Amino acid sequence: MVARRERELLTSDEKVLLHLLNFVEMIDEGRAPFAITQQGIADATGLQRSHIPRIARRLEEKGYISTATRYVQGSARRRKVYTLTQKGAVAARAIFNSLMEEEVIVVTDAGEKKVPVSEVPSIIGGNISYFTVLKNIRNGRFVLEKKGLIYFSDFDDVPTHFFGREKELSELKEWLKRGGGIFVIQGIAGIGKSTLLHMAIQDFRDEKNIFWHSVSEWDDVSTVLRLLSDFFSDGGVKMLTAYIKREKNPSLAEVSLIIRDSVRKIGPTVMVFDDSQNATGEVQNLIRLIAMITGQAEHLHLVLLSREPFNLYPDSHENMDSDSVREMKLCGLDPVAAGEILRERSIGMEFWPNIIKKSGGHPLALRMLSPSSDISEIENVEDFI
């Protein structure tokens, strides 16, 4: 690694290496932790997610990390994950050990004190990690920044272009400006539910905490509770973490109240359950209980994305508050927006009418079909995709 200049901030490469050092003992079997995905690394280091692939390539070329595609805890899709090689672990430990010896000025209520980095956590108190300390050293001084808004998401299919849906996008943004509530977006696979919500949320990243989980059919309630506890812990609220550690068989009713109180502490929150049609058993019940406390937790927006109708109140409709629950069913794009996708793909305009008609304006189908495709036999777009 490059020799460190006095009081130099961590480089991007060093941030990634030190973060991955926490997972060097990770068991190879089973699902990988979300923290070693591109988004997980970005969340932990404060780096832009778009920068992670470039940093990873650089570290891989040096032999410091290895890349694999694995199933990730709490996700239905395989993702690219990164782990330290033996050489990388040695390099990361060397960086860590050298940093522990560096002296920094720590500002406390008693004044300023110059101490080695290794002593900072004991002076500050709490559960602050060395990695957090290192990220907050500026020009030889340790300044613990206030906990900002949380972005905790496993949605990684970030769109590069977005066409149409102006009315739906406007409706979602207006709803997000309100105090809270429930919004159910329904549509077949690939119709653009996640993309639409992602675009709407971008305007609120500086105002609201975001929790986004893609539900898989093998999710159990303990998986979802762990993710929610990690989310709240990122905001410095550890009530749910403490509860699920203490209780072997958590009561979902009690959990919902803890979630309500946790949201009150961290502030305005958007909670998204993508692919919620996959929720089964207690996961379904947990989502329903969260829906019931949206009126009590100030500024909690609950969004369910589903391919099928999601019955929030299966036993009774008496609890349904029409003012707090909104529903939207997504259909195909209009011909103008569909044409923009085909234009982006450099498909001649003479082919547009037939492709748009056969695809029904389905965004994914529009990106898959071409003039050479045998579309005469397509009867059901959902079956095609």
C-alpha cells in the first residue's frame, strides 16, 4: 500500500479493506451477509455505490480481494460479493495496526485530549467501532458526526433511464410528502414497480430514512427482524436488537410496538417490502402488524410491492382506513414512453407498432423483443418474460 502521510484520511481502497476485515472469518457455506455486497460496502464505508466496482477491480488486481456471485441473506437473487484473500487480510491488518498507533486529538466535554486511535472508543464511550473512529478522523482530529439518515436497501437494479409514468410518479411523490400511511403497488413481474418507487424515493433521500427489503419465499420472521434491527441500530436505536436477543420466541405484537417506538426515535421513515407476494406465515403477519401501527408511528410510510393483491386485513375490513391506504395497479407504458425505450435500443421506428402492441407496453418485454424475434406466437407477455 502507499505510505501514509501524517494525518491522511483513509483512502477508498483502505476503507473497503478495513470493512471487509470484519468478515474475514465468514463461513463459506450458506448465504453471504448483505454487508459484503456492493450496496452493503457502500453503506458501511460512506462511498458511492457506483464507485465500488472500480475499487473492487483495483483491489482484485492487487490480489487483495476475491469476487463471487452468491445468494445473500434476505434476498431472492444472487449478487456479487467480495471477500478478502489471505494477502488482503494481511494487508488490512497491517493498515489497521498502524492506524491504532497514530495519535489524534479527541474533543470531549472535559476539553481536548491527544491519544492513540486505539484509546478513542474508551474515551467516547458507547459501542463505537474502530472503523467508525477511523472514518471520522479529519486532519488529525476525531469528530463524531451526528448520525444522519439511514439508507438500508437490497434493491440493486438501479435504473439508468426512466421513461413515462409521470402521473404515477407524481402521485407517489405527493403521497410521500404526507405524514405517513400505506401504499400498495401491484403489477406483474417486470412491469416496473420497483423502478417507479426507486425514482420517487430519490427526492426524499435527504429527508427520510429508507428501509427496503425484497421478500423471498424462504424468508422467515427471524430474517426480517434481524434486518429491521440492523436498520434501527444504524440510527442508534437498539430496542429491537435487544428484544430479539432477549426473547427466544418474540411476540409480533410486541415487536410492532417496538418498531413504532423506534420509528418515532429515528424520524420520518419509508419502509418498503418488495415482492411482498412471497411473504408467508409470520412474515405476512409481521407486515400486517406494521401496517396497523402506521397511524401511531408518526411519519411512517409503508410501501408494499406485489405481483398479487396483498390482503392487509384478512379477518376484517373494519381496520382498513381508506384515508391511510392507497393502491396503484401498474399496466404497460403508453406508446410514447414505449417508443423511447425502443429508440434507446436503436430499433427502427417501422418496427415499433408491432413490438409495442405485442408487448403491451411492458418495459422488460420492450427491452427483450427485437425485429428478429418471433413475436407472432406471443399470447401472454407474463409467460414470455
